[in-house]
Amino acid sequence: MIRSLLARYHQGSHTIGYPAEPAPEMPARYQGRPVINQQNCRGMACSLCQDCCPSAALQHIDSGELALDMGRCLFCGECTRVCPEEVIHFSNEFRLAAGQRDDLTIRAMEPPVELRLDTLRRKMFRRSLKLRQVSAGGCNACESDTNVLGTIVYDLGRFGIEFVASPRHADGLLVTGPVSINMKEALLATYAAVPEPKIVIATGACAISGGLFTTHPETTAGIEQLLPVDLYIPGCPPHPMTILEGLLQLLDLVPR
Amino acid sequence: MISQAAVIHNNEPIPLKKIPRLDVTDFQQALSAGLDTGLAITALPVVGDDILMVLRHDQQGRLHLLRTAKFNTWPSLAVRFPQMAPLERELAEECGINLKDHPHPVPLRYLPRNGQEHDSGYIGSHRFLRARGEEMHEVAVGPVHAGIIEPGHFRFLCHGETLFHLEISLGYQHRGIEKALGNSRPDKRLIMLMETVAGDTSIGHTMACCQALEGLTHCQLSPRAMDIRAIALELERVANHVGDLGAMAMDVGYAPTASFCGRLRGAFLNITAMLCGNRYGRGVVIPGGVAHDLDAELIQKMMTLVSRHFDDVTEAANLLWDNPSVLARMEETGVVTKKHARKLGLLGPAARASGLEIDARTDFQTGAYRRHQLPISVWFTGDVYGRAFVRWLEIQRSVTYILARLKELPPGNTQQPVTELPAEQLAISLVEGWRGTICHVVVTGKKGELKTYKVVDPSVHNWPGLALAVRGEGIMDFPICNKSFNLSYCGHDL
């Protein structure tokens, strides 16, 4: 007993001060929110970045402007290596979550858009949000980084957010993975078991758009076609801070 | 008959036509003879019109290959050699072979047959083994089961509280990775798919893939690239093993170690992120070397953090071994004997905890492990305690290894050019991931394209080990047994 108490003293406190204090620093090589410098882009004439993108996240829209869809992006940085004009670079910004699918598309240097749940659900869930996590073809990276939120470092419980075992005890689902055909029925059944009103959170490129697996007939290319999504958290996998910030934004617990 | 087999080293390319083709009877006899003499089945993939057998000779560090033309009926070897059971089920499912006398011939993954809507219910039609009698009952769990975890269905046959049998039905995570790689060019997408075979083993699977490609193209890595890869692989092992010790503490209700190790797992992932920006090591291993280099300042930072976190892990782990109530739950729980471990072809810490001295880092040395060896961490009890303790031994040795590699990082470049793949060659790549030996079989076609890509995660061999371990235990001991194996669902389902 005395040894475990001494160990507790020695291990110290590691819970981050966020959101009262600034967020912990991201690693120097971390690839966060992409920034596009449109002036340097050669426009329609060049498609180097589009051709190298493994998940088709980049495209020139009508005006020739380059747009990057974070919902598809795997944050591999291949586009930054092939572009001779250094049009794209990945910043250290971890705040990536969005409430609308369109807000995930980046055209130039833009700050993250505000997102917030509608008043009724925000009032209901602001002090207590219970989520059921469903992995539907996820590779266990998004799942692990969601699980990490339960450790003392992030201590999700202090915000009243908790992951529960039964969907009947939950206020919503946090879905990961491109939704394999084999998990589709189970996902829909789990969603149906959550009492109204409820929310759905798509975590990771796979859940948002199918990611790498968009073209695989063994998946349904994400949950967009299956469920109404309230929060999109992009990344492959998203950093735990990205997930945390997204959840807090949704409940209006942090300013952006 | 096994003497006819083509024998190769890890990552050594061999022209397809040099692999002897036998008829089915001789092929099966050779397979039985091989397994009888202590070789282990590693993969049984379909390669074009043939079925290939890959046997592992751990003591000699060689792989034995034979093939046979596809056939209609396969007399099952699973009763004599239980390690054949999952691979035979896979074979039957993938190419429609009839299994004769298989003890339980059900699909392994329930591959969606045509991606159609109605197929979403197909996986739920699994024919489970039944048992009848007074006080017999079944407990069905999954695919969506407690906690933040991947999906799988577990069916427990119980007599009161006692578990008679556990049947595990998987396939829910199937994403068609192997199929997507058939007849493709090796590009960026290949590497990214490898990183997602099992997200927690991104480095292990990507290394297996890259080593196969480098073997096929005779690409020689620089010592610096080899060492950085080894550092990444061992960091992955330490992070996951630390997480597992915490998870096991959690499941016996011992909060201090659970809490400490939960944090420390992330701390080691953050060291990987210092190397490449991603906590799971995505993007670090590429064909021909590594994408990220280390400078003196970063090396110093990483060494300091590894040492500091290791001190904390040591304290957290020792709390477990000093606590009688923790040990009472772990010892003699979920025992797999050495004999059974060998018969099932178990791999990784699960095998070593039962006394099998196998480790691909030693038996099939590649890269940095050739110049700098690691001792094999073995225990003899085969119980939950054994699997926990082997992890602790491996954490210590991996940390020593990481620190030594960081300290003595050789100079040189980090990337070598990789040429086009040669036509009609085969290479097998074994890498000791944190769950056990990962096996990738890569076969090229006439134009140097990837014709067949077969991934065998150690979980394929180890899931039956979990089912055996819980037999005769109370059903309340399932979680701790499950955590002591901590197997991959998506690595199994692909």
C-alpha cells in the first residue's frame, strides 16, 4: 500500500491544463491543418499534387482554385513533396474539426470555422454527454487515440463526457472506420438503439469519406450516406487533441 | 517429401518457376511431414492457379516452399495439426475449395460475396458449436462489445460460471486490402494500405512490406536507415506492451498501474511522433529506407525521454509483481501449455510465455537485428502472468536496444533508390511485430506488377490460442485472458 502511494507521488500529475491554459505543444514534425498559398499555384495546367494524392483529397475547383478536402486527406504530406512551387504546407494547427462537411474543404489560409450543436441538444448534453464508440472497419488507430482521452492526460471525465458500453445509455455515437459491409447492419442497429435526441460523430478520414477505402466494394465509403453527422473530426488518425477540441467545440465549452 | 521443397531466407527472392509443384497428395504428405518434424505453417496463400505452402524452420531461419495446382477437395489436416484450422478455412473461403473432414468448416471472414446490400447480414449467419444439458447456456457478445474496441463476435458455452468453450467469429473489419493490391503497381497507396492493416502495428506491417520489395529488387539499405527502422519498431513494441500491462492491471481492478501505464503508452507514442510527426509512425518507413532522419539534438531529446518514461514504467510494472492480489488473478489463469502452443502455432509474446523460444528478430534476422542481436524473452508458465511478464522483459530489452541504437546511430544516408520489380518472382518477409511474427508474401507478375499480396498477421495464428486459454476458466476471467493476448481484429480480417 505504502509503495503504491509513494509511486503515485513520484509519478506526479500529468493532466493537461487545456482549455483553461493553452494546449500542449504539438511535435515539430506534426502535420496539422493544411495551408494553401493560391498565388503560387499553376492552376489547371498542373496536376502533380492531385496525381500523387492516395485518397483524392485535392482538386482544382471551377475557377482553377486548388481545394483540399480534409475529410479525405490522410495528412501524409506527399503533395508538399511533389509541388515545385510549395503551394501546400501542413501547419501545426490541431483544430481541424467541423460541423458541416463543406467546412472541411480548405481553399486558402482560413481560420477554423465555428461549430456548435443546435440549442436543444447543446443544452441537454453540455454538462453530461455519454457516447458509444463503434468501430466499423477502423484500423484501431482512431480507436486508440479516442481511448487515450480517458487517460489522466486528457481526463475526459472532467468535461462530463464519458464512453459507455450500451448504446441505450448513450446520447450519441462516435464512429470510426470506412464502414465495412460486414459492420453496416451492426452500426445501424446500434444507432437505432440510442434514444432521441442523439448525435453522431465521424472520426478519421475513413469514417468521413471512406479515406483510403473509398473505392473498395467491401466498404460503404464512410458513414455520410448512412447516418446524419453532427461533427467531423478529420485526420489519419486525428491527434487526441483534435478529437478533444472537436468535442468541446460541439458542446460550446471552448472558444475558437 | 518435404526435402523437395525450395528453401529460402527471409526476404530472399526466388523465381516462381523454381518452386516445385507437386500433386495434391504429395503436397499434403510433404506438409504433414514438415509439420511432424517441427516446422510451423506460416501462410497458405493462393498464387495464381496454385496453392503455395510456406513453412517456417525457426531453428535454421529458413522458409520451405512448395506448391500445388488448385483442386476441388482438400482432405483437412486440422485434426492432426490444429495450426492448419484457420488457414484451411481461409483457403476454402477464398477459392471455393471443399474441406473434407474439417472439424468446423465455417468461413473465416465472411467475405462479402459481391458487395451487395443483402450481404450485410451474411456474417451473422455463423453456425456456432452448440452444447446441451442441464445448466448449459450460451453467452453471446458482439460485434459491438463493451469499451472502445474493434468489433468481433464471441460465443461462450457456459456451464454455470465455467466456460466450456469459446468460439470467436470475426470478419466484421474486412476492408478488402489484399484484393485491392492484386494486379497493382507498388506505389504510395500500397504503403498507406500497409500502415492501416493494423493501425497499432503500422511500423511492423510497413516494414514487412518494404523489406519484401527491397528483397525483390536487391536494394541494400544504409545502416543508418536500418537502425532508424529498428528504433521505430521497438518504440511501437514498447508503447503497446506498456499499454497492455496497464490494460491487464485495469482488468484485475488494480487502478494505480492502469492509470500510470495508460499515460506512459501515450508518452512512448509521442516519442514516435517526434521522429515522424505521427504517433503511430505513419510515413516513417518507405521502400529503400526511412523518410525521416534524426539530428544530434533530436537524438538527445529522444534518449532523455525514453529513459525518463522507462523509469516510470519500471515503477508501475513492479507494483504489479509485488501485489499478491494482482498475482492471484494472473497466476494459473488462462494457461496454454508449451505443447498446445506449438500445436496451435502460436507466435509472439503468447508463444514465448508458454516457453517457445521463437522470435523473428533472432531466427530470421534482417536489418539492424543482424548486427545487433536481442535476447529472446521467454517464460514457462503459459498463463496470464507469463504473458504479462514476457511483455515486461521485452520492454526492458527493447528500451536498452533503442537507447543503444540512438547512441550509436551510424552515419550515412537514409534512402536508397528502389528499382522496378522483377517479373515472376516471389519473396517472403517476416518481421517480429509486437504481437508476433508478421508474414507478407509478395508475388510479381509478368510485367513486374504485384500479382498476389498476402498478409498474415500473427493474430490469425493466435486467436485460437485465446479460445483455448479460457477453457475451464470462469467467464469472469475472459477479459483478463483477452487482454493478455490483445489480438488484432482488423489485422485478422484485412
